[in-house]
Amino acid sequence: MNILNIEHVSKIFGEKVIFDDVSYGIHQGDKIGIIGINGTGKTTILKIIAGLEEPDEGQVITQNGLRITYLPQNPEFPPNTTILDYVADGKWQKDWATASEAANILNKLGIADHEEKIEHLSGGQKKRVALARILVNPADVLILDEPTNHIDNEMAAWLEDYLQKFKGALIMVTHDRYFLDRVTNKILEISHGKLYSYEANYSKFLELKAQREEMELAGERKRQSVLRMELEWAKRGCRARSTKQRARLERLEALKNGAAPVKDQRVELDSVETRMGKKTIELHHVSKSFGEKKVIDDFTYIILRNQRLGIIGPNGCGKSTLMKMIAGILKPDAGEIEWGDTIKIGYFAQEVPDMDRNLRVIDYIREVAEYIPTKDGKISASMMLERFLFDSAMQYTPVEKLSGGEKRRLYLLKVLMEAPNVLLLDEPSNDIDIPTLTILEDYLDSFSGIVVAVSHDRYFLDNMSDRIFAFEGEGHLVQYEGGYTDYLEARERRQADVSVEESVPVKENKSSRNGWKQNRKEKLKFSYKEEREFETIDEDIEKLEEKIASLEADMMKNATNSGKLREIVEEKEKAEKALEEKMDRWVYLNDLAERIEAQKNEKEAGL
């Protein structure tokens, strides 16, 4: 039985249709993730369900006595209120345990001083206080707009567990794909004014969406085929005298007026960068403190060419401080940072810089460049905007008309337009929709430069990083190889090793403990990235071989055109080099897979 029904809802902002006669029913226990490109209406549908915004047409009908709580993207707070009072006051029915429950949730979300006035908090801390107020309230329906913004990975894991156990209905917008995978049982996609429902978590949704789009395309192909047949019939000079002929002409008109399926736009962006010399960025014994708090303590590291670094740690530990020092915005208290002469940094900050509200979207980008170089030649600011989902009409609207997510996407494009060879991304997934995130990840795959990212988005870190630096202890950074999943597994292994060592009797000397560790058989396994690479490497090799064969055929065709022939030869040499590298990786990965399988068989045999 539905506890809440969206019935024939329509909503228009200006000339833009947000919802066109949409309906949907929500059951008790539904955990719904809402997905869509920024500006499609994700926040609007949450506000309509929460009763904070009225649809132009249609209605939302709720079960009698249904209690709904709503966490907005940018919550507002009463003046002169302490954190604990605000959070505890959110409960429907207070009792002696309310303050204790509120304090416990605040602690889980990293808010330690419960008597602090809310106006003294940062934007991220305020969002976590608002989230705590929502969670302390046992509502029937929880509506959360970007609940994972401004919380670190450990808090996100705790929130996942909390919401999995929540008995009521959950409706949320989030860009955190692992969070969607582990918490939701339904996905609601907003696309071109319509709602598409999927009985699935995020991973399964991707499969079902691809199937839906393929079915729509198959239906459109069939419509076009029948339309061609009917047009041919009409051209032969039929006359609509009989009832059958009139019906056939009416069907022809219906076919002509039928709408083709509309596909979502995708962000497509060629890699744009400046050449990098041998010297990159070197940090030598860098330290930084704020008052008595040491955030970076004697950190030394040389960033390698084309490296992908992820930086993680609890809120307030110094991640953004480190990024600002690498960018040259902050100076270290001790030590030094050296930059190569060819280094050109693009810094994407957590907060969108102030934009001239009256400036047009295209002029904001033209402040950087009218044209920029790519691998395939020059590309205009207007074309770049098109690829970043700002169509020709949108390009000439004032910046103030954009949503928060659209402004952040525009800011990201401006950073990329500067053609840097070092990208510093501070929480790039905040307020960025999932389609844009996936294309940013594809862009970073082809980006021939350095990427350093601070992020709490575990999915993004797994896709982007080949090395993780984790803040552990006051100012100390610990290095882990691989992405976020690899980091978690390595940390768990280390903690297991420590617990085993602590369980060894005191009388056992150090050498015997070291001997136990040395003699212990290491468990072989693929890293997260290796596993993904192993799944696709055969296909990658086949594509490269086909490309080389095609280029060889082109060489024969252009044997008399020296200029074109030289281009083809260069491209063929690059493809052959890539194939050689892939073959080396294939040998390594297959050898590792065989050893993993052998170890597994040994274990099963009890050896």
C-alpha cells in the first residue's frame, strides 16, 4: 500500500519544463535514490514531496498522520542557538533521552562541542548539524538533499549503516554512487520532464537504463520503418474513400507526429593540457600549523609525472590546507615546495568563487580563452560549453540564473579551459551530478598530467587514484597504493597484523614475532584497478590490433600522399607502442590470476 502518491504533477520554470504530468507511488520501506543531470528538477521534486513547493498542476497525496522530515542542500538556522538545543528540538516527542541521543549522533558526525553557537560554524559543519537534527527525529519519511556533502568517509559509512536500518521510507538525492549502491532499493531517474523508475540499486540501475534505452531505440527504428512503408503507400496515389484507407492515413499521421526517444546529453571533453617538463612538484619537509594545532608535520614527497593522488582524512585534518600549499596559495611554516618551470596548475576549490551575477555564461568562459588547443586542433568557448551541457540558449543567460550545481559545473569547465598540466581538485563531487562525474572520470583517464584530488567520494577515488595519502594522527600522512577500496583493505590488514602482534605473549621476543610475519604466506589478490583492467584487457588488445590493421590499410591507400602518410605512420607507431604495453600488462595480469587461482586451490585442498 502506498503511503505517498505523486499524481499527475507538472512544473515549469520560465520556458523550461521540469515535470510533464508525472506520477509515482511510494511504499513503506522504500529507499529511493533520485538521479538526473543538474537542473533537471531533483531538488524541486524533493520540495514538492515535502510540501515546501507547489506543483503547477497535479498533487501529492499522503497517508493520514504521515510525518515527513526534509534536509535541504543549504539549511537555514535560527539565530543565537546552540548546536545541542537545535538538534534536540527537532524531535517530535522529547523525553529524558533526547539530549543524549542528539549528542551521540553529533559525535558520530564529527561535531564535538555541542554548546557552540551555530553561527560560529563553517558551512560543512552547519550541514552536519542539520543532518543530525533530521536523524534524531523518528519520521515516517526522510527526505535528504545531498546528505553526504561535507562528511568524510568514516561518517559516510556510519550514515550508510544508519539508513540501512531505518524502518521508514527514504527519498534522497546524492552523487555518492557507493552510497546509492548500499542504501537504495529503488532508483528514480529524472530525464526531460519524465520520471523513470527502477527496482534496483545504482549498479543494477545502470544495466536497466541501458536496456530501456535500447528498447526505445528499437521501437523508434520500427516506427521509422513502418513510416517509410506508409509514405510509399501514400505516394502511390491512394484515395481515402474506404474506411480502411482513411484509417491507414490516420495511422500515417500518427506515425509522423510520433516523438523519437530523447537521449540525455553527455559531457564530452577532449583532454586539454600544457606540456610538462621533467621537474614536477617537490615538497621537502613541509610543516603547517594553525595556532597550537599542527595540520602538516614534516611531509616530504615528489609528485611523479602523470600521477593520480587521492587525499583523504577526517574533516578539519588539513586536506584543503595541503592542496592550497601545493597550489601556492598558502606558504608552509617550515620546509619548502618547488615547482618545475613548465608546471601550470588548475585549482578547483571547494567553494565556487564569486561570479559576476550579470555576466553571461559564455562571457564567463571567454574570460579564460575564446579558443583553446586540443589534440585535434582548436575548439571555441561556445563548443566547449555545448559539450558541458550548456546549450546555445543557456550560453547567453546571466550566471545568476544557474542552479548551484550548474554554477559548479561551469566553474569546473573554466578550470579545465585554462589548459593546466596539474589538476588540483578539492571535493570535485560536491554538487556535481553523477553524469558529469562519470565524464570527468573519463576525461581524467585521458589527461596526460598530474591529478591530485581531495574527495570523500569513494567511487570517484577508486576510478581516479593510483595512490592514496591518508591523514592519520596529528599532521601525519600515510601512503597506500591503489584506490580507496585498496586503501581500506590495506588498513584492515595492518590493523589485523597489529592485533595479532598484541596477542603474542610478552615473553616472546621481537625476533620470534618478526619470524612469524616473515614466514606467513602472503595472500595474493588483485587490486581494485587490476581487477577492472583484467576484465577488459583482452578487448583492449583486440581493438588495438584492429586499429593497427586499419592504419596499415590506410598506408596503402595514401602511399603517394607523403603528408598524410607521415601522420598515419606516427599514429601507427603510437598504437604499436600501446599494444606492446598492453601485452606486457596481459602477461603480468594472467600470471597473477594463475597464482591467485593456485593459492585458492591450495587453500581448498587444506595445504
